[in-house]
Amino acid sequence: MSNQPIVKRKWNWPRILRRGLLENIAIALIGLGFLMLFQPFALVLYTYSFITMLVGTFMFIIVSKFPE
């Protein structure tokens, strides 16, 4: 019997549902919504800018609870 400690993984989540990638996507959505809000070219982009920032913010709040 070896003397190595047994390390149990606390989370058994798929790699795609880890915090790092999804947090970056949420931050990109917030930044995209900000750029859409302050662009002077298309009214459609301005119209959906708040929804884009809101989705990114909610996504960031939820994803920040995920394991690393």
C-alpha cells in the first residue's frame, strides 16, 4: 500500500462547464453590449445593447459560482 494521500475531486463537471471559459464569454458579452450602446451607426444594435449587457451580467453572476 502506498503512502500517497487520496485526493477526491470535489466536482465532476464537464470541462466546458468550468468557470474560466464561460466567465470570459460573459465578460465579452458585457463588452459587446457596451460597444453596441455607444456606436452611432445602427439603431438595431442600440436597441439590443441593454439586453446583451443584461444577459452577460446574469451569465457572469451564475458562472462565477461554478467550480474552476
